[in-house]
Amino acid sequence: MAYTPPPENTHTSLVEAMQKMDGVEFDLRLTADEQLVVHHDHTVSIPDEMLDGRSRIVEEWSLEDLEKVGFCSFEKLMSDRDWLIPWQEHSKVACLEIKRCLPKIEKDPTIRMAKIMQKAGSLIDEAGIPEQAAVFYAFHRPMAKVSKLSGSSRPWSRLLPVVPRTGSHNSKRLRASPEFIMYSFSRLLKSQKNSGAPMMPCAVDYFEGIKRYLHLGTP
């Protein structure tokens, strides 16, 4: 029987990835009851008929309700030894993207993002995860403020170019393109070094296709 991978961003898929890969990347959001859920999109990723009249926005759901439709509690994930032991003992790395909420939830998402970093950082610290084995990042210019407000000493990085919070996938990429054009790879690297970032996250567009020639400076 052919192998069928579990759905992305579920408890099962994250545990499997942590066990089999060098590391994992996943997205964290803050629910209506201020709990941490693993979820990528702004809208709850379920068919419309499962909404039952509820909001489509993740941040307007409780964690319990999100779990009922299959989404992953970060706190429960952090209590799973199958997830923890590889991270604690086998030099695995996790990149935790702090997702920005829609302007409808918070006009300025900085404080909400700091809560995510504080809550997740506390769970990671309690588990004894090595300092460089967990990195927070986000498409958010004031990430230094997020880190400071959170009180966490965990390393962080800023994802560039900063993608707008609203609009379609293509329109967000189009609106982010001026910053992409302004940032050559070398300038991006210098910016990350100056901020003290422990890693160099960047778009694949810097390495392949015609887009790698669209920014100022050499590819």
C-alpha cells in the first residue's frame, strides 16, 4: 500500500516530521481564548458546510472548537514525548512562524504576536529545548519589539520582504515586490546579521527563475 502522508500542520504530521527530518517549520496563531493553535491561513481550513454559521477567522474560534475539526494544540504537542525527545536529544530544529492576525482582530498585531512568543517560548523553555534549536520568525517589521515584549530570550528573525496581511495571494506578492526589488541577497544577509538573527530565511525567488534578476544588486 502506498504511503499517504498525514494532513499538513496536524499533530500527527508534525510528530512524524520531527522524527524523520532534521527539523520542522510550522505556524502559530492565538485563539479567541488566548491559546496556541497550529494553523497557517487566516481562515479556518475546513469546508464551508462545516462552519455551522461560525466565523471563518481562526482568531475568533476557541482552541477546543478548532481541535474538534482537527487542528493542533501547541500545548498538547509539547506534552507528546514522540515530539519532544527528538527535539530535546537529537539535534532537531524547529522554526516557529508567528502569524499576524487580520486588521479586523488587531490593527497593530505586535502585542498579540508577543503573547504568542511568550506562551510558546515558556513551553519550549520548560521542555529544556536547546537555545539554538528553536527560532521564532514572522513577516513583521518590528520583530525586535515582539521579542522584547514577550520577555523571551529565544532567537528570532524577520522574514523579508514583509508581505501584507490582506488581499489575495497574488496581490500580496505584487505589493511586496518593491521591497524584494530593493533587497539583493547580500543586502538581505547584511540586514539579518545586523539584527542579530541566527538564520537567513529568504524566498526561493532569490535562487531560481527570472525573478532572481529582478532585484537591485547581483543575485
